[in-house]
Amino acid sequence: MIFLYLITLIIAPQLWIEPFVGLRTDVLIYPLWFIVIIMSGKLNYFFKLKSLDYFILFFIFWVILSALVNDQNEHTSKIIIDYIKWFILYRLVVTTIGDDIDKLKSSVLKMLFLIYIIVWEGFDHKFSGDGLGWAGQPLGWVDQSVLDAGGTGRTQWINIFDGPGVFCVLYTIGLPFVIQYFDKHYSSKKKIFAFIALIPLLMAIWYTGSRGGLLATLGIFASYGVMRVAKTMGISISRILLVGALSFSALMLAPSHLTQVKDDNNSAQHRVDMWMQGIEMVQQNPLFGIGKGNYASYTGTLIAHNSSIENMGELGMPGLFFWVGFLYIAFRYLYLFSSTSTNALYVSYSNATALSLIGYLLSSMFVTLEYETMYFLLALAAVFGNVYGKEIKIGQKDYVIIASICIAWVVVLKIFVSLYY
């Protein structure tokens, strides 16, 4: 069922392949998935909630409460339904995999298989004579300077990946599960295969022309480097600085249209404008924000193009607290499993899941990524929490850490916006 779901998410035949066009895949897959779970005798497991589940539910509750307090719009009902669906998806994935890491590995490999089909599509799209992809989608917007230099538009896909920035996220989600094969315990043959597989994936990322995707890619490699160094040599300031310097050097080698913070079309400036207005929203109503889906109405132009800022502005500080909270717990699950497990293969997949989440969060700094992709990754993290075996109780110290992260983020954001202008 997970593979079937991933097909509808990544390939999305219901949007472009006859005779599936127009098919309500969610109406079919979710009930069928429940039937499979019932027949396997796992329905009770579906309702066994843990700390991560409760934080996600608190977040959804605040989305609903904020909508009731603030003005609603034509998207409010759909937004609430989507979040409920994503939580159900999260629980369905967790229930299906349970505590079986081999099942998780199988699901991840199937996801990679589908991602590489879209890598192929991205190449075909980039070099197509008419500029159209498999689903008839055009190449995305690009700076005029790129076109003047003989370049072409940026690749994009359909469904939730219908823009270059969000399309690149599909690639960066899969990237950590490829580079994990450079871990020491894998054979030389697998390392060579991973290197060969890495090349088209990195090229596909490049063809999206996404600033956020580039930074997410560098962040993933840098984080992987830190993990490797920490495992073999321990963590020190000098080693962290070395990894940071290498990442910065790679960033400096990228063309200016990917790295500059100000451009002729004011794309980056518009983003910072939207971030500044997100701060205004939470200052005006720190408890409930302006309501989910009201960001563009408030600004009169764009959304935040930043998930954390958008959640903060639309849901207030409690909404940001719950959002940061469930991510914090997910990373704790992954850390505790990786630091205690003696199975190198399983630890590789745990670390890759953490890197995938890190890349997702880095990408979400530049595009709003409130999609089911994050809840699929959270489900993978929850599986490792199940395998760890001990329930993580969230205490006062954890609440203080989560609140401190939220406050620090707002402070850093305000400083950045003030320095930018």
C-alpha cells in the first residue's frame, strides 16, 4: 500500500495518464489501506499514539482553533481536511511498517525507484525541443540573465511538485538515502553504484535552478560529513569549521543567479518582504495569528515561502511551538536509535532519514512545504522510535528547549530582516 500511495504522490498518473486522469486516488487508497490493516490485525496499533503523535494532533487542533477565531476563506476547510488526511497517512505508514526496519528499507528503496523515474523525466524535460515535460508542464521561470546567456528554464513537475523549488525537494528527500551507501560498512561495489547513481540525481537538482534546493543539498552533504567525522574522530570545533568551509566553498562555486541575495527581478527581496510581514502578523496576534490560509490576503501578494514563518504568522506562537515540537521529537527518536543500535545497516537508514528531514527543513526556508511529504518522513522517524522500544516522555526540559528554539528563531529572523534592509 505504501508503494501504491507513493506512485500517486510522485508519478501522479491521476493527473496526466489516461485512463487514470481525474481519478480520486485518496478516496480509493485510504479506505483500501484501512481494509488491509484490518485484515492484518493491526487496527489497534493504528490508535496507539505516542509523544510525536500527540504533538502533531495538538498542531492540527491549533490550526482548527485559529481558523475559528480568525476570518475564514475559501481554502480553510480544505486546509483542515488536508492536515487530518496527512495525520492519517502518517499513522497508516507507521502502522504498516510497525517496528520492522526491513519493511522501512523496502519502502525507501521503492521511493528511490520512483524518484529516479522522475530524474529521467527531468532530463527529458530540460532538453525537450518544445520545453514541455511528460505531463505537458512547461519549464519554470528563470532570471533573464540566464536566458541571455543561452540557458533555458528550470525543470518542474506536477501535483505538489508543480514549481522548481518544490520539485527539487523530491530529489533532496531521496539524496540522503543514496549517499548513505558511502558509509564504511557498505561494500566497494555498493559505493561505486552509489557514486554512479549520485551523478544524475545531482544534475537533476541543478536543473531545477532552486536556491533552496542548492542550500538543502549542501546542508545534507555537510551534515553527512559531520556525522561521519563525529563517528570516527569525535566532534570538535575545528572539524565542524572544516566541514563548514568546504560547504561554503562549494556554494561560492555556484553561479550567481543561484547564490545572490538580491537580483534584478527582486525575487529574493520579495521573499524577505513576506518574512517581515510574517513577523508583523505574530506581533499583532501572538496567540492565534491571522488564521491558516490568510497569509496572501494579509500581504496582498504572496505567501511566506517559508514554512516556519508561515505557520508562525498564521497560527501564532503556540502553532509554531507545536510545529517545532513534533520535529524536535522526531529528531530525538532518530538520535536515540542511532546512538544505541548496534546494527550498522539500520543506523545508516536512521541517519539518512534524519538527513532527509534536515534537507526538507532547509528547503522549507525558501518555499512553503506544508505537504504530506513531511508527514511521510515523520512516519519513518516514528518507526525508528518504535524500534528503539522505550517511549520518550516529554518533560519540562524538553518544553523549555522547544520554546527556546521558537524564541531564538523569531529573534534571528528579526535581526536578519533588519540587516537585509
